[in-house]
Amino acid sequence: KKKRLYFLSKERLESGREVENKTEEEVSIIKVSSLTCIDLDNSDLHQSAVLLKQACLDSGFFYVINHGISEELKDEAFEHSKKFFALPLEEKMKVLRNEKYRGYAPFHDSLLDPENQVRGDYKEGFTIGFEGSKDGPHWDKPFHIPNIWPNPDVLPGWRETMEKYYQEALRVCKSIAKIMALALDLDVDYFNTPEMLGNPIADMVLFHYEGKSDPSKGIYACGAHSDFGMMSLLATDGVMGLQICKDKDVKPQKWEYIPSIKGAYIVNLGDLLERWSNGYFKSTLHRVLGNGQDRYSIPFFLKPSHDCIIECLPTCQSENNLPKYPAIKCSTYISQRYKAVHAHLKQT
Ligand code: OGA
Ligand code: NI
């Protein structure tokens, strides 16, 4: 088998020119995608909504800039993340994920694409979720259990940084939700109510990827999947690896790299929003290929509150376009999806 290697030059990256890639088993075109950029500082929300709508119909992926999260805070979160993963395995295992997946997830813990992967993802992670207030009505909900934290003597200031970053990521998601509501012809605050996003099921995950992926052998840093929730806000350390497939039914599948842009976040829609919008907005297939370098990322996965009923949005249905999916409680839907990703663990 002939192997040809191509380097993605800066010019090619910027022009988004197609790069031929005839390595491994598939003959496919590797392309660097250029995504719409939404300026969250733009006071004309309706203008942003037009852009966002197009992005959601086209690829379900876009960038946000002027989000108000300082580079310092983001860098600090990445530094702390690296320190955690550099700890001896024994120390990391002290905060092993609990039954709601909070805490440390070792390599190969999740398997996102069982059809194509021979093993779980080549990544380790650490999950921090939503806690709610102790005396609030949501304290005992299954997805609102307390977080677990590494020993502060081992990693001083770690928890404080992560909690701060978590709050900031949630704030940004809520401001994107306003533009999203307008893009769906809903009231600007449609999603920003106590019932919907007031006590969200929201996870921030620190990831550390390792190794070189080889699709021909079924080895992926992160297998092909679409996210479960409403939207995901992603920061990476800039190491290339994330790819999207805009049309999963076209064979052979065409994968495009999504480069990270300094100061910008990558946002993508999840299956729950696709379902909520009656299939109108797209939740796009994506994956991560490792290039041999270590890679760190911090996605923030937003889902609505536990009891929020996900049923076809009023503006996404008509006489000729009836709801395609039955109503489902958010927590029920999310539980099902989590279980599927970890199903392989029970067999080993
Ligand atoms: C995910 C994901 C991308 C990345 O965890 O769902 O798509 O770059 N992550 O880590
Ligand atoms: Ni994802």
C-alpha cells in the first residue's frame, strides 16, 4: 500500500483549499473547513441570528469570538489540566469516575463508534458537572450530584480555577442560546428560563489525547460521534485533530479538519437540539485523529434541566411538518445516551 504524506501548510489552512490524501484504506479528500464566526459582542442579535441559522443548517459547527472568557483564565485551565494528567496513575485513580461519570476516566473508557473502533478512545478525561445549590430544589437530581476533586495539597488552586472556568463557559452557552432562540424564530429568552436552562445538566470535561490514530486499524483518538446535548463549547490547545463529516451518508465519508483559532471557541449542536428542532438544525458527525502529539481540549456540554420536556419546538412544526419524535424528559434521554457510550465496559 502506497503511503503519501501531505503537510497542511499555513496557506492551505487559511484558504481552506482541498488537499488530496491517498493514505490508508480510503481515498478521500481532506479539507480544512472554514466556519462562520459569531461575534458575541455584536449588539445586533438579529444579525447574529441570521449568521448562526445558516451555520446551523450548513454544518452545525461555528466559532464564537468576543465571548468574554479571558485568555488568562483559559490558559490557566489548560495548565491545570496538564498537571492533573501528568500525575501518577495511582493518584488519578483516587478520583476515579463515579456512577454519574464525574471524576477521572482512564484511557479507552468511552467507545463512541463501536462499528469502526477496535478499542475505546485514546484519551483520558476528567468531568466536572453542575451541582446546584444545597438548599435548592434540584440538589438531589441524579445529574446534580457533588463533584469530586483532586487533593488540594497535590494540586493547589485547581478546583478554584475549574469552578471559575465552568461558570464562564456556562455564561457563554447561555448567551449563545439567546441567538439560537432568535434563529429558531423563538423569543430571545425562550431557552433562558428556570425550567429550561436554569439548572442545566452541564458537563465540562478535560481531555488528554495521546498517540497516532490509524483509521485503517480502527484506532481513533476519539471515534466518530455526534454530541448528545443541546450545544457544546470547545476549547483546544491548538493541536490539529478535530474533523467533521457534513454528510454521514455520502460514501466514502469526507472529513474536514476544523482548525482552532486563537481567542475563538468552536461550538457545535448536539442531538438533543436536532430532535428538539424536529431535525431542522443539524448535529454533525465529528471525530478526533491523533497525530502523535499530546493534545488537550476542554469541551463544555450543555443540556437543559432534568425535567425539561424535549418536544418539538413550536416554530419547527406545521401541518405539513408534524413532529417526528415523541416528547422525552431531558434526564431520561441523557441517561440512555451515556449508557450506550459505556456499554463496552460491562462486557470486559
Ligand atoms: C467530544 C469531542 C473534541 C475535542 O468530546 O465530544 O468531540 O477536540 N471532542 O476534544
Ligand atoms: Ni463531540
